[in-house]
Amino acid sequence: MFNKLTAAGIAAATLIGAAGAAHAGKELDAIKARGALICGVGTGTAGFNLADSQGKWRGLNVDVCRAVAAAIFGDAEKVKYVPLTAQQRFTALQSGEVDLLSNNTTWTLTRDTALGFDFTGVTYYDGQGFMVNKKLGVKSAKELNGATVCVAPGTTTELNLADYFRANKMQFKPVVIEKADEIRAAFFAGRCDVYTTDASALAAVRVANVPAPQKAEDYIVLPEIISKEPLGPVVRHGDNQFGDIVTWSLFAMLEAEEYGIDSKNVDQMLKSDNPTIKRILGVTPGMGKALGLDEKWVYNIIKQVGNYGESFDRNIGKDSILKIDRGVNKLWTKGGLQYAPPIR
Amino acid sequence: MAVEALGSTPRVRVVPWNDPVVRGWVFQIVVVGLVGALAWYLVSNTMDNLARQKIASGFDYLGREAGFEIGDTMIEYSPASTYARAIWVGILNTLRVAVLGIILSTILGTFLGIGRLSPNWLLSKICEWYVEGFRNVPLLLWLFLFYKLISEAFPGPRQAISTLWGSVFLSNRGLYFPVPMADPIHKWMAVALLVGILGAIMQHRWAKKRQEATGQPFPSISAGIGVALGMPIAVWLAAGAPSSMSWPALKGFNFEGGTVIQPEFTALLVGLVLYTSAFVAEIVRSGILALHKGQSEAAAALGLSRGQAMRLVLLPQALRVIVPPMTSQFLNITKNSSLAIAIGYPDLVASINVTINQTGQAIENVLLIMAAYLTVSLSISAFMNWYNKRISLRER
């Protein structure tokens, strides 16, 4: 009896102790103590987050994780990846299972507030589109009345879809399956007339996932983009210092592109006379200290991950199989929306 | 108190910490206190954490607009409905598949169990293979298989297989068939059906009593079916036999009109029934084998046919062994129906998962799921316990 009681007491004390430690409120301290960033990514969309044949994660979202690790540790490899479905991701972030979510998550008011998160920027300005089989002869999303639509659950996509059909006084039947592979399989088997998700993911699926003997050319993406989907990294509300680091890691990649700093010329750029470049690369100190990081934080990001343009081209742009146009994701100087506040 | 009752031997005065009664009470109070403190700590800690992370809490969201569409609903639902309604749709979908699954797997399983005991070598072997095949592969794989079979094997809606003079259509969108147009008389037909069933039960009791008293049998089963079905048909005829039908027809992408059994529902139901009936078969077989061989020999000596012996002598006695483990199988069907999420049938878990994702309130929603399954499962248990008591052997 006494033994049992002691055990219970110890168990209770341990629980309280463990909970107390987790509440220290310093995400950054925990990450540093652990020696690795835990990053929640998607379960597999080519170009954004996909493990390659060696099991190494690659993609635009993955590069954000690597940039944050490079800023904190000076080593972009110090990341543990946790693949999460659309439904698992928020609980995983809320509960502290991951430090950072970089998972094609759309920035919305509810998620920024009621879910207890902070969005730290936009890695990709996207919008929701529709893909159909060419044989249906559909030219516009306005012709989709009565269609059966494949959609992933727990996404803004699911809500936009319902809104769009309501607004246009059309009917549809959803087929909702959680795993990305399963929902695509159902679509390609003809269970649905339409597959809807972010236009970038549609492009990726069309290139990478159409099962033989069907071909990418058998499917078309309809011209309508029915929503705004600003996709970006998400952190828990609370540790602003960590939030700032994630924010400015992405901004650093954009600033570097704007000032022509890339992974190949970054070492020469260290000798640049331009005061802005000197400040960005930490030759003139101060920026790293303000964030609580090493002064070479931007240097490490650019050297190991590259600037935003390099990452875009390598993963989803002209150097990848997806060949997605930069479109609105061009820098503001080139007529796009990507605009980073100055590092000063 | 029990201690008082032992009063015949005078109690020895001891110091309180050596008194087993006092010590027992102290320990119990301490344990209850610790458990209470732990519970209080966990709850308050959670509330505190949610508040600190600015995560919304409470059940207010249930009244808000859900905003998502559900593909298979038994009641009126649109994206403009509330979260509460969406969850209710999910509960009804879970109940639909669970109730049908329980009924069908009981029937199929009973036949398989009896079949396995058949002296016919082929029949008993087929039943054995069936049982071993189905219960040794995880249910999830069966669900994937049936779903893939339906969505891959059947043609698209424009090439649908049409039978019965173009009134029934089978495609990868499901099985479409005509239904009568909604008519106010249907409500009264349902009432008549209930009255008919009640009448059939009373008639069956009367027939049983008469047979016990006079030995004269009465075809109470066929008469009962006649009464139960005759009542609503009589009401329908009395109302002038309204017979306008809603016919399915290809319009645009899909069929419109009629009604549909969707592939997700079919795959889930077929999977649950085929899988669970293998377990039911074994339970039925064990129940029958638990009876003494003398029972079937005695039934044969009385001149009962094999069917009569099974129905009148063996099964009623075997039920005592069969019912308690059947309760577990019924609970399993109900809980296994949550695997629906893998193949996209919109059950309770699916509705709640989407709700969790849109509102971020995981704790409240998980509590709702648990409450819903607990209610259903405890109801099944309570009913089965009542039934078990009713059929248990009464010793006189």
C-alpha cells in the first residue's frame, strides 16, 4: 500500500515537473537544447514537400525549415521532419509536437487567432483551382453544376469549394478522403469529376501523380482561381523571439534575391561595399544580435539553402519538373507580390 | 457497521495509527484526495494552457455555420447548417452503418456458423475457408479492397450499367434506383407498419400459448409477415394508391432523381459485414457445440427435422452461450465503423475531424466523439444484457 502511494506521489510530481518545464515559454531555448528544429511538413506534394529516393526531404516548404535551422544552428541539416496530413497538422503544432509548420498552410484569421497560432510570412501566393478530365469537355468552373468533387478534409479548400458553389447557385457532391494518395487515386479512377486543391499542388499532381496509362495531357486545370491562398510557415502563439526568427529567415531569402546575393556569390558578396549588403550578411554587425542569433545568420541561410529565387526555381520553377511560372510570386521589383521589409 | 457486529470479543484499545480501521480510512481519503488533485491539476492546467496560447475553448462553436459540404446525408444539410447539425449528420451516418451491419452480420454469421457444422463436406469447407480468410486479414485492407473494386471496376456515370428497363443504374458513383415521390401518406404508412408489427407480435404470442395448451400449431410467422406488411399496403390503397415515382436520369455529370447507395457506404458496409460475420460464425458454432450431443439426438428421436431441431431445440439453448460474446462483436462493428475515414464515408469521426480542423478545438470535439460512442456502446450493452437475462436458463 505504502509503495503504491509513494509511486503515485512520484508519478504526480513527475507530471507536474514535466509540465512545468514544457511551460517555460521559451521555444527557442528548447530547440537549442534539443540541437534540432522539429518541422511539420506535408505528406508528399512534389516540389513543396516530398522525400526523395534517399529519404531526404526536398521542396520549397522544406527549404523554409532548413533556412530556420541554418539561422539558429548555422547548419541547415539540423532539422527533424514530421510529415503531417491536413487534419493532423494543427493539433501537432498546438500540442508542441512540432516547433514549426511549413506545410502549405493558408493564412486565415481564424487560424491566426482562435487556433492559437502566428503566421510568420508568405512563402507562396496561391489560389484554389479545379482539375478535370479532358473527356468531360468542361471549359470553365461555372459549368460544374452537379459535379462530384474530390477534396481533402480540414482544409480551406473544402470551405472555399462550398462557398464557390453556393455563390454561383450550383450543386456538388463532395468525396472527402484524408490521405492525399487516396483522394488522388479516387479522382484518377473516376470516382469524382473534379479534383480541387491549391493551383500549385494541382500542377504538381498533374505532372507527378497521374497513373499510367493515363497521361498528364488527359487532364486540364480550369482557368478559374476561386480563392486567395497565401501559404506560409506557422508557429505557436507565445514565443515571439522564435516567431521573429522564422519571419526574418524567410525575409532574408527574399532580401538576398532582391540584392542579388545567391549561394554561389555569397562569399564574394562578403567583400561588397554596399552598406545594405554588408548589413544583411553581418559584415556590419547588429542584425544577428537583435534576433539573438549569430551575426552570420543570413550568410548561413544563403550559403546552405540559397535565396528565395534559387529555392523556387530548384523546387517548383524552371529547373524542376513542375515548371510553375513565378507569376505573382515574383519580387515586387519585378511586378510580383513578394516584398520583404528591410533588414536594418 | 461491520466492526460493531464483531462486538462479542471486547476490542483492544490501540493507538490510532495502529488501528486497521482508522488506517484504512486514512489511506482511502488520501488516495481519493490524490486522484482528485491530479484530475483538478490536469483540467486546470489544460484550461490555463489553452488560455495562455490564446486557443479558443468552450462549445460555442456548435451553433456557428459549418461551411463544409457532406456527401452522404440522411437529413437535410447544407454548408449553411451549423457544426452541431454536421456532427448530427455524422452520428446518424455512423448509426446507419452500425445498425445495418449488426443485423446483416448476425444473419450471415449465423448461417455460416451452422453451415460449418453441416455434414455436407463442401458446404462446411466453404464456410471454414470463408471464416479463416476474412478474420485473418485486417479490416482496413478489406475496406480498401472493396472501395478500390467499386471505384475501379464500375464504369463512369455516362457509361453506367443500366438494368430493369433503364430504371436502375450502376456506376462508380453508386447504385441509383427509383423511389416513390414524397407523399404525406408515407407518414401514415409508417404508423401502420408499426401497428402491424405490434399486431404480429401479439398474434405470435397467442399462437404460442395456443400451441402449448392444445398442441395445435399455427403458421404464426407467415401470418405475422402478412399482418405487418398488409397494414401499410391497406393504408396506401385506401389513400388512392399514389404511385408517382422519382426516376434517376443522367443530367450533366451525374444522375439526378431517384435515390442512391454510394460506393463509400457500400464498401464500408460490405467490409464490416463480411469481416464481422466470420467472428459471429465462430461464436454461433461454439454455442451449438457447447450443447450436449444428447440434445440433437433427443430432437431427432422426437421426429423433428434437422431444420426444426436447429430452430426449436438447439439454437434457443445455444443462445445462452452465444449472446454474451455477440455483444462484443456488435460493439466492434460500431467502433470499427470509424475506419470509414480511410475510404471517405462521412461518419461521426469524419464530421468531427473536419470540425476540429476548422475550429481548432480538439479537446471539446474529442470529448464529443467519446460521449457519442460511449452512449451508443452502452445502449447496445444494456440491451444485450437485458436480452441475455431474458433468455438465461431459469432454474425451477
